Amino acid sequence: AARLLGVAAELRAATGARRPPVEQPDHDATVAACRRALGDGYEDALAMGRLTPLGRIVERVRASAHPVRA
């Protein structure tokens, strides 16, 4: 989750997009949970996410997605 927060932060910075205010409480709760779980490792995981190339993220998402069957 911390890596994905880093990815999202990087995408927002690159595009100038802002987090919708309605999402802020969930974001804050996720950050707090990650900090509790990872301790000092949180900042490292966040940085790893920020440095991960977008293409690699897309590949991982596609690889983990389950096919939808009709």
C-alpha cells in the first residue's frame, strides 16, 4: 500500500492532478496504517513507489488481475 501511495503521489505530481477532498480521510487513514505497520520502512516504501516506472506498475496490475468471465 505504501508503494502504491508513492506511485499515486508521483502520478499526481507529474500530471498536476489533485486528490479530491472527499478522498482525504481515506488517504490519511491508509497513510497512518502504513506507518504503523512499516515504522521506519514507510518512507523507503513510499520512495520506491515514486521511483517505479509507470510501465512496470501497469504490468504488475495486469499480471495480478483476474480475468472476468461472463
